Amino acid sequence: MKSLKFLGLLICLFLILGAIFEIGISLYIDLYSLIIVIGGAIGYSFIKNNKKEYINNIGKGAVFFGWLGLLIGLIALTGGKYNNWGDIDKMGKALAVLLLPVFYGYIIKLTTMSFSE
């Protein structure tokens, strides 16, 4: 059954990576979003403090912090700190970046599902 989990993961990642490379990989890279998601996932797993569920908790934490990253980005976008409200060129890029933490969170969750028991 483990081999089916990994086969399923490979199929899912192949489809996702195919779409990413077709659209353009540079749109999917944001270091700050990745730091929020990975750091939050590790912190969440430490908070849960369950060694048997460590991998599963990393996946859950990645999704939670992906959504928190989206909210942080949305507040920054609408708060006017960067003077981009109303400028569609700037807002479009900002909207794309604020969606990345959620994307990263679900990719990590998908990956950890294959390694959890």
C-alpha cells in the first residue's frame, strides 16, 4: 500500500509541476511565503508535541500557516502600506504573491500525506 501512496504523490506532483512549468515557474517562487509556511508548519508540529504524528502535524501546520500568510498579505495589500490600492498592475502582482502561501501549504500537506501512517 505504501507504493500506491508514493505513486499517487508522483502523479499529483507531476500534474502540478506540469502546470507550473507551462505557466512559468518564476510566478510560483516567493521566499517569504515559503518561510512563513515552513516555519509555521514546524512550529505547529512542536506545539502539538506528538512524535507519532509529527509528519502529519507538519502538513496540518503548513495549511494553517498558508492561510495565515494569505491573510497577512491581504492586510498588507488593503492597508495601503505599499501604495498599491487601485493600481491594477501592482495589485495583480500582490494578489498573486498573497496566494502563494496557501499553494505552498497544500503542496506540503499533499507530500506529508504520503509519508504519514
